[in-house]
Amino acid sequence: MKKFIQALKKVFEIEETKPKVEEQKEENPIVNVQILKGETFDIKMPRYFEDNFEGKVVQYFFNVGDIIKSGDIIAEIETEKFTIEFDALYGGKIIWLCDLEKDMKIDDLMMRIEGV
């Protein structure tokens, strides 16, 4: 039966067409998310790997009082395995920063921002 259908396609010059699949454009996952005015948001020490339990902030790229937006690189974090830049998920005004070089465990408070 399969050969018969192929023969018919050749006789009538029918080409097989596959449904056109539109290629999806990868959207930028970073959008400027603002915290509502007057709300505060705590940014905590992130976990990068399963065996990563502590780290420390070795550099801030902003100061208390500065306005940040989501996607800004706000700090450099060092663990025993690597040093990585940490970017903001939310925008707002920085109202508190932890001390540099302070040993911190995962989920310890790293900075606090407030909606503007």
C-alpha cells in the first residue's frame, strides 16, 4: 500500500509537505520589574550548586541610596569554588547592604531594596 501511494505521488507530482513550524524567538528573560512604592524586598545570598552552603560579597557595584533596575549587576559573590556577578531580579532603591567580606550562609540577608 505504501508503494502504491508513493507511485501515485510520482504520477501526479504531489510533494509531501510538512507543517511549517514557526521558529520562536527567545525573549529576553530580564524585564524591568519594580517593587511597589513603599514596599521592601530582601535579597538573600543565593545558592548556585547543591553543595554550595556559604559565600561572601566581595564587591558592590551600587551604594545605599542608589536606584537599581532588574538586570543590573549589583554585586560580586565569592564561594569556595568560584566568583560570580549577581544581578538584580527587581528594581528599586537600595536601603541596606551587608558588610563586604562577611562570611554568609545561603539565604542570609545580603541587601534590602525599597520600591520607588
